[in-house]
Amino acid sequence: MTTGVRRRMGVEERRQQLISVALDLFSRRSPDEVSIDDIAAAAGISRPLVYHYFPGKLSLYEAALRRASEELKARFTEPHEGPLGARLLHVMHRFFAHVDEYGPGFSALMRGGPAVSAPGSREKEHVSTTNALIDDVRQSAYEQMLAHLGIAEAPPRLELVIRSWISLAESTALIWLDGRRIPREELELQLVHDFAALVAVSATRDEAMADVLRAILKDEPADGPFAELIGRLTSLTS
């Protein structure tokens, strides 16, 4: 008969385990409600051992936010194949899947405020770190959108449209989390339509944006999300 022996984790492996455990807890409860004891219990280790790997809850919380931001950035990655409307719909589906899974953690990251108490200077440092993570996610999403459009450097109006749309996606997700009163699938499609609408409005004022709109619609199939938007608008005016 053999006796099971618990394998001893290496330092980095243990750190990553604690980050995963903390991220899971922060995704289900407000970070203020999660204690070091909760994290230790969920990881199956003692409270002092958690402090051996992280100086305190704030540093562990920041590590969890960093992991969450990397996972969120990955949701905007999509193969540059097929019509843009379908690609954006896939991106929005993965984005909202992340929001749905990590609700409180997503809110904490995007709202940018300190979710755990800290001494004055450390709290300011935490806010700075969180803001840097948010900016990194937004910049990654912006660059992904440019890549999907096949544009290396955006003209001013296109940059405004893309960054405005990214902010719209964030705020829509945060509002949706407060009650989930609209079906998720409807919001995913609506945000794809919102991007097309922002481009279309800008195209009426700028020829470079008109070229962007023509390129988007050129490969759009009859059953694609952009074509659906045109159909819905046409029905409203007929």
C-alpha cells in the first residue's frame, strides 16, 4: 500500500497558485471582503505562509489585478481572417465572458480606485499601478483594433472613434454588471453596431473615415452584423 505525499511547490509555483486563488476570490466577492485568512484557507496553507510569498493583501491584490489585466488583453486577440463584423462579435463575446466570470475583479480594475486599505503613500502607489494596468489594457485593445482595420497609424478621427468605442465597451460592461438587466448577447451585438455607427457618423465629416467605412462594408456578408444594422436602420426610415 502506498501513502499519498503532498508535493512541495517551488516558490514561483506557489506564488502563481496564490494569485489564482486570490483572483478567484476577488472575482466572486468585493476585494475588501476577502481576507488573508480566506486566501490561506482556499490555498490550503497557513496565514504566515501567505505572508512569506506576499508582504500583504495589497501586493497580492495587485498581482491578481495584473493577471486579470493580462487575461482581459487576451480577449481582444482575434485572427485577422474573415469580415470585420464577425471578428468584432467574437471579441465582444470573449470580452463579456471575462466580465461575467470576473465581475467584482473587473469592476475593481476598471474603476481604478484602491479596493483594499493601505497607508497613504502606498495607497497612492497602488492607484498609480492600477491606472497603469488599465491604460495597458486600453492601449492593447486600441492596437488590436488598428490591426483588424489594417491601418498602421490612425488619422485623428479614427483614433477618436476607436478610443471612444473602447470606453463605451468598458462603461457598458460595468453598467451591465449592476443587475444584468439586458441579455449579454444583445449587448455584444449592440457594441459591434455601435462601432459601425461611430465610424459612419465620422465618415460624413471626413473623407479618410469614409474610406475606412467603405473598406469595412466591402467584405461584409449579407448576414453579417454590419449588414444587419443597415437593415434595421432602413426599416426605421421606410
